[in-house]
Amino acid sequence: MLNYIWFGMMLISVVVGTVTGNIDAVTEAAISMAKTAVEIAIGLIGIMALWLGTMKIAEESGLIQIIARALQPITIRLFPDIPKDHPAIGSIVLNMAANILGLGNAATPLGLKAMEELQELNPNKDTATNAMCTFLAINTSSVQLILPATVVALMGTASNQIFITTIIATGLSTIAAIISVKTLEKMSRFKLNRNKQDD
């Protein structure tokens, strides 16, 4: 379905560009964005290698287990379906920490690793579990204690003026996300789906 949507968007842009006489601009934008996509992908390879390697070292040294145990009172309530000593807890915690510190690029590979480990616990591989949905909601609405470097660079000294409001806004968005996902998972419609997974 998604392929049809993307194809439709490309077809519409070509048709509109042709009709309005801006087909050259459409072609130039397509080539420019293709170049940007390659640059982003190559840049992420290095970042993913760095953070996944760091995480592997932390896992082998036992650091992840220490962090997971320290945050166990929180993670047990947020993710009751995940076993206490499962590696997914460590990945989730590190992802949340990276997001809180504004390290979006570092949080990406950790989030992918967390989802991969959560998928291993998933009895129905084509349906997201409650833990996956909760993690995605928290990851998307993450609290920001430190402003991302890009915002600081763009705003310079003015970034200090939005520091408190950023914490309040992202804190409220995280609370809203957790309340929403926990409310939805208790609805009978989703409980029925979960029962089908158990069957």
C-alpha cells in the first residue's frame, strides 16, 4: 500500500510540474534529494557502528544490566511484559537516555536494536506488542532535558530562552503518550487482538 502512495505522489508531482512548466525544478529537486538521502545514509552508518559497538561493550561488561536494575522500578511498570533481565530493557533505557540528552542520532540505532529485541519476544510477528507500542510512544514524545545540538546551533544564545519551555512541553507530551498507550491497551478491541495472539 505504501508503495502505491509513494508512486502516486511522484506521479502527481511530475504531472503538476509538466502542466505548470516546472518539470526542470522537479527533476532538479529529485536529483538533489537523492544525493541528500545517500549522504544521510552514509552518515548514519558510522553513527550506528559507533553506538552499537559501544552498546556491545556495555553489554559484555555488565553495564547495561546495572543500568537496567537501577531503573527497574520504572521499567517494570512501563513494560510489564518484558522479562526483568532481558537485553531489550537495556536497549530501551539507553535509547531513552540518548533522547533525554538530545542525542537523536545516537538514539536511532539504540531504538532499532530495542525493537529488534522486542520482536524476539513477540509471539505474533506481524502485530506490534504492548511493549513495542509503549516504547514507540515514549521514544516519539521523549523528554528533552538538553536541547539538541542543531537547535542550539541555529538559535545560538537565544536557545536558553526556550530551555524551560522545552522541558515542560516534552515532559507533558511524554506523559500524554504514556497515558494514551496504556489506555488503548486496556480497551476490549485490543485485548481481543492480544487474546488471538495468545491462541
